[in-house]
Amino acid sequence: MSATQRTEQALWARAAGGEGDAFGELFDLHRDRVFRHGYRILRDTHDAEDAAAVAFLELWRRRRQVRLVEGSPLPWLLVTTTNVCLNLSRAKRRYRDFLVTLPHGTPVPSAEDTALDGLAADGDLAAALATLSSAEAELFALVAVEDYSITDAAAAVGVSPAAARTRVHRIRTKLRQHLGHHTLVGYLSKEAT
């Protein structure tokens, strides 16, 4: 028996007795090999990491029943990793098969998409909104579209309520001038509160 095997047997004896540090050393000793084994089977990094994690979890959970081969838990880990990989592959296949059976309906646009489509349909309004800076557009969207109060919108963009009132007034004036007609007249004429 080599010195490495004796060291590993001593670590395993401590780990089997419930010593977490010894188990951590065994993990450090075998994790790369267990991961590579899982990766060879699954060909996916994330799934191989999951398989290795499950194998080590099972090793810890069943540490009193594990049979060592030549003083090492590695063969047990590799067999367990193979089984976990096969289970993961079956689960993924079942999930893909299930997704195929679901009806393929037409996608329903979200409320945001519908609102944006309505704005895009009005070319004048879209052009007017395009003249706003990103900070102005954000403040305008919070107040006009999201119906935030001036105080809440000011907090969201990081300015004082007084500054937000002034900016909203300027935005309304800018949009009114650019539009040249009464689009959004109700909103554009109401005072910031």
C-alpha cells in the first residue's frame, strides 16, 4: 500500500466518522477527476458540476455504507457520478419531450409592448420623444407612463422634488412645441404635482 493510499484511508476514516475537514480534503483530492468524468458523459460544464456536487453529497450522506476500493472512495464516486449523469440526461430528455407536447399558441404581446407599439405608430410623438435626453426620457416615462408622483419619480432618478417639477415642466413645454398640436393635451397641460 502506498503512502498516498494510507493518507487517503486515514482521511476517509476521519470523514466517515463525521469530520468535515477530512471530507473537505477528500473533496479537494478528487473533485477534478469526478468533474472530468461527469463532463465526459454530459458534455456540459454546468451539468457536470451538478453531477459532481450530487456525487459528493451522496458520498457524505452515505459515508457509513460506502465500500472503498483499494482504500479510496474514488471508484465509488465515479460510479455514482455515472448514475447521476444518466439520471440528469433522462430528466433533460423527458423535459424536452414534454415541451414538444405543449400546444404552440401565438405569443401574446405584453402590456409594455402594446404601449410601445402605440407610441411608435404616432410618428410625431415618437419624434418628439426622441428629442429628450435619456434623463428627461426616464423622468417623463416615470411620471407620464408609469404614473409615479413627482416625489416618487424624483427619488427614483436621484433629484429633489423641486428639480423634478421644473424638469417635468420643461419636458412638457418641449414636447408641446415639438408636436405643434394637441397630442397628449390632457397630460401635457396638467401641472406637475
